[in-house]
Amino acid sequence: MVAATRSRVLAWALWDFGATAVNAIVVTFVFSVYLTNTVGDDLPGDTSPASWLGRALALAGLVVALMAPVTGIWVEAPARRRRVLAVLTGLVVLLTASMSLIRDDHRYMWPGLVLLACTAACSELATVPYNAMLRQLSTPATSGRISGLGLALGYFGSVLALLVVYLGFISGSGDTRGLLDLPTADGQNVRAAMLLIAAWFGLFALPLLITVPSAKPAQSRERVGLLAAYRRVWTEVRAQWHRDRNVVYYLGASAVFRDGLAGVFTFGAVIGVNVYGVSEADVLLFGIAASVVAAMGAVVGGHVDDRIGSKRVIVVSLMAMIAAGLAMMAGRGQAAFWICGLMLCVFIGPTLSSARTLMLRMAAHGKEGVSFGLYTMAGRAATFLAPALFALFIDVFDSDRAGMGGLMTVLLLGLLAMLAVKAPHSRGEPKLSV
């Protein structure tokens, strides 16, 4: 396989740079908060806006779990990957821009939730063709570092987007906010930020959609309908189970430890404020620092991955994270949170990068779309583990600090499952298939 040019690799990584801005601003920090705290603050009925938000995102997750493997079948042919990615990217841009129409009125709560859920679903489904393109841009000897570069730029993208939106649209107090001096009446500052993020994603996604390598005519395949795609998924899983169950084991193991990684990011701020006395403003600074060190870890981990293999990077990183998490549980004060928390985050980047790279190396040529469709579906199937154990440990031990123990338990389960996975060597051609 001939390595792709640096410009094409950079174009691939820039898509992640733009996509993470949508996740950070729309799904996590800004628009979701605007919906629950402002738009829905006078929502009639007994159900809270936060509860409706959880239901909407849960429904989006269900859609992703159902559609990810089908999307993988559709993008099995490399010729279709750019088209599917372009459609999903365009939908995310359009949906994000439409959020600028959501005014500060509880009647806009429902269309806002629909837009948010659809954006989250389309954004995650877009990672299926995006990840599958990694095979077109890398060789077995370079896939680790290229995957790490994409993840690192993604983290930096979220940091830069958070800073731009915070300084330009959110910071300050009074009737106008940010350096742009935008009015808060009717949520105008937040709505303007949604237009910025829509343009942001469209701009940084465009290079990949233009420069991705074109598939050879021989690679094109017949059209596959929805029901036929589901039948193909079931056939692929059954065939893989009978042929080599190792890939199925990896899908399960990666789903568990990836949920643990997501839990660390999701509940880290809650633990910092409630247990270690970190202020809400300092938690935002910690989030920025965490993204930076995670990006640095992803770059370094990608190079190490190409030398020693993806599985070793994942196993060592998980062991280091468990040790840092236990140290945090034993520590006291803000210093312990910052030191141990950043140690946790520096290993998140290598773990996620190598997890994606290992899936690529275990996939047969031409089966990347199917592999990453199942990879995305498996990740969604385990999303209940970290929140459930986080809450369970708090309830059983009657301490918010114990919640970290629940998250470390999820990582430990993923580590133990990962030890049983047989992984191909980093510089050899993949011998396992999906």
C-alpha cells in the first residue's frame, strides 16, 4: 500500500478538528445547557428539562446503535465513503445552523431537543465512514501515528472552539456578553454561536471531502437496501463468530473500556467540584488542560503504537489510568485532583487512538466500513456501564468520592477483557478479518 500524501492526512485530521467542536459546544457545554437552563426553565409539567435532555440523547444513542452497522455495510465500498460522509456532515452543519432559530421560550424546547438528538446521532454515524477512510490514508506501519494525529487535532479543536465561544459569546455578565457584546435577550448570543460552529465544522470538513482518494471502479459494489444491509450485518457477525471469534471479543472489550474513558470525562467535573472543592470556573480551565494533555498523549501514543503495537499501548494506558484513579481516590485537596486528573487524561488519548488503530488492523481489506459500524454499535451498547457503576458506588458507600471507584471498575473490566484479545503485530498486514 502506498502512503497518502501529508496534505491528505492533514485533511483527514482536520475533519476531526471540526467535528469535536460540534460535540463540545452543541452536545456538552453550550446548547444543551441553554436548552435546559434557559429555554426550558419554565417548562410545564413534572419532568425536568434535564430529564428530557437525557431521554433525547438516549434515543439518539439507540438510533446510532441500530444504524451504525448498516452504515458500515453501505460504506464497505471505498467509493461510497466520501458520499456518505458528505451527506452526514452536511446534515450536522444544517442541523447546527438551525439551532440558531431556538428562542428563549419553552415552546421551542421540543424542536431544540429534536435538533440536538439528530445532530448527536448524525455526528456519531459520520465517524463510521471517517474511521474507515484511515485504511485509504495509511499503511500498517503508519496507521497508529495517523490515528493519533487525528485524535490530537480533535482535542485541540474542542479547546479552541471552547475558548472562542466562551470569550466571544458567553463571558461576562449583564445584558450583553462576550467580546462581541452580543445581547442575551432571547438567547441571541448562544444562537449566534451555533451559526459559528456550523460554519466551523463545514470549513474544516471541506478539505477531506475534496481531497480524499477516489476509489477504483473495480471497488464499487452493488446497492444495498436497508433490510438487505441488516441481513448482511447478521451474516458478517455469524461468519466472523464461526471463523475467528477474536474480533468479536475485541469489540466487547473495547466497548467496556471506551465507556470507562467516556465516564472519566463525563463525571470528572462533578467529582472535582463536589469532592475536591474545585470552583466551576477552575473546572473549565481543567477541561481545557485535560484536552491539551490528552491530545499530546494521542500524538506520542500514536508513534509508540507503530513501534510496539496497539494492544500494548491500550493495556499499559489502562493500567496507568487505574493507578492514577486510585491515587486520586486516596488524595485530598485540589492539587490531588489536578495532578491525578491530568495523569488520567494523558492516557485517554493513546487509548482511544490505539483502539481505533487496532480495529483497523484487525479488519480485512474492504471490510473497514463493516468493522467500524460494529465498533460504533458495540460502543453504544455498553454506554450504561460507567453511569450505572458510578451511581452504584456512590449509593453503596454513601460518598461521591466512591464514584471514581465505579469508573475504575469499568476500566479494570475492560483491561481484563483486553488481555484475552489476540492482536496482530503493528507492522504486519492484518491477518484477522471481520
